[in-house]
Amino acid sequence: MNTPDTFEIAYPRYTFRRKVMNQVGRILLRLLARLQVSGMENIPSGGPVILAGNHLSYLEPMLMAAYPRRPVELIGAGDMPFVGFIGKIVALYGFIPVNRGNLDRVALNQALGVLEQGGVLGIFPEGGVWNPGHMKAQVGVSWLSHKTGAPVVPIGFSGFQGSLSKALKLKRPHLQMKVGRLIPAFSFENDDRVIKTVYQDYADMVLKQIKALVDPQDFLSLPEKIEYCLQVSEERTDSAIEKVEISGSDALAQFLFTPVMLDSMATNLKKPVQPLFPEEQPRWNQQFSSAIHAAINVLQENAGFFTYRMGMERGHQAEKALHELADLLARAYKSQKTVVLKARAHLQYSDGRVEEKTHEYRILPDPV
């Protein structure tokens, strides 16, 4: 029989430290936000259980850890180092880091061990915050429930978009943590479908129950559909304009309009990609080329960075577009041509609103 000493992570761990931090966190949340917590009685008082919630900010993990009566071991992003004050707090509290976009057996086994010790595991099935409301549920919740027989408790967090910034500005945002009814553990009996399909169905069901606990008003602020477009052209020295076709240009536009991905590269991974941000700034060929190659280097270091966040096909399209754009910039550098990227995002909301976001990247020849 396994004992706590035989597991890589003994449950619970850092008991005193986490109790103090949870208490401080609850006090700060009450001071900085108008918080409503309900349904805590739905979390079983004993045995393995998975807490699964939606995720838009740094605050949801804080609530998921601080408010249940039982110690919660959280799973979090291990492919993106946390930085600044938040990074110090996260490092002090501790969590199970998972390398998203790759098969991280170490993280899965650590999470499995927590449940095998009868512990409480906190996860966010969407796996990130880069496309709120449109992300597919990851099947890790299904696998963990299947392997351990742990039921799942859905948690809906409402009012968290931009909540940390509001709280720090003393605007006291209205936040809600609603704990739903227990979902029985994953079962694969009498089902002749491929297990991957059954895993996905269970994960989708969990995510659906999570979303049912979220205030419907939250979804009104998120676009129901987004279409991306990127037009590429070259300007010769005689001002003539020539359109250039780049494979996967729409996927590249999606990357350029996803601030979480750009911020991750710039802030967490310390890559020089600032010229890629869709804001007004002077852009020179070599500078922009360096930014493109920095993004390509991220994909070489973490092959799943795009595909995990954008889907397999879309992610590969964006990667191919980066390589083709790098080649185009190299040719333009030699011929002293200006490269122009016109990126567009067309957003449609469930209440009928339509929003257009456009940005022009004008990449000039380097000054002589």
C-alpha cells in the first residue's frame, strides 16, 4: 500500500504556510472586492475530489485555494514562469506545474498522487485565459477522474474579467464564487467508443456545468465570434504597391490580436517581441525581423505553444506564416522595400453588437 512518503508530493503540504496565506488572502479579498461565495457544502468532507473552475484572472486560483475547508493542491501553468510580485507569491504558496501543450507525465503523476492520497485537486479545464469563452476543455480532468475514481465539483467564477486591476485601484469589483453539485467520477463501462472521444465528452460536460454557474452577464462582454484577416503588401521605392500572399495569414492575425500570447512571450519568457504588439510605434525591418525570429524561437523551445492555444491546424498555420514573413522581410531588407501588414479582427457579440479592430504594421527599411 502506498503511504504519503512514497508519493512525490505528500498531501497536504506546506500546511502552516498555506493556512496563513489563505487567511491573508480572504482578508484582502473582503477588503478589495465585494465577494459572494456559495455552495461550499457541495465539496465532500472526505475522499479524493477534483475542483474544476473557469479562469480569467489571477484571482480565481486564490479563491479556489482559500475558501474550501479542505487543503487544495492546485495545478497551474509550468511552461510560463510567473514574474514580479505575483511570481513570488505563487512560488511561496506552491503548485503542481504542468507544461501545457505537451504530455507532461511528471505533472500528471503528481496530480494523480494527490488524489490517491484522498486529497483535493484544483484545476481549470480550459487550460488558460487567451480566448475566454471559446476554449475547448482539456481532457486532463477526465483522465484524472478515471484513474482515481474522483468525482468533480464544478465552480463558476463571475465578475473576474479585469478584476485584479480594479481591485488594486480600490474599485472593489463584484465577484462571485458559486460551487455546483458534485459530478460523479468518469466511467468507461459499456461504452464502445474510442476512449479519447469519451474523455472529451466528459470534459465538455464538466465545462458546460461550470459555465452554467457563471453569471450570464459575463458572457455578454465576450465576443461570440471573431474573424481575423491579414493583408500583406510591399511598397517599392517608386511608391508602387504589390500584394504578397502568405500562407496562414489569418492565423497570424489571430496571434497578433491575442494579447495574452504576446504578453506571455514578452513578459514571462523575456522575448524581444514588443514590435509585434498592435500599437502605434516606429518599426524598422531588422527590429521587426528580430521580433518574428524571437516568436519562432519560442515555438522551437515549446512546440505546443501555438497548437495548444489555437488548435492543431490553426497553430501550424500561424507558425508557417511566421516563417514566410521572416523570409519576406529578409528580401525586403536587401531591396530596401517597405512591408505593410494590415491586420483586422471582426468581433460579433450575442446581443448583435459588431466591433472592428484594425491595425497597420508599417515596417520601414532600416535607416542608412
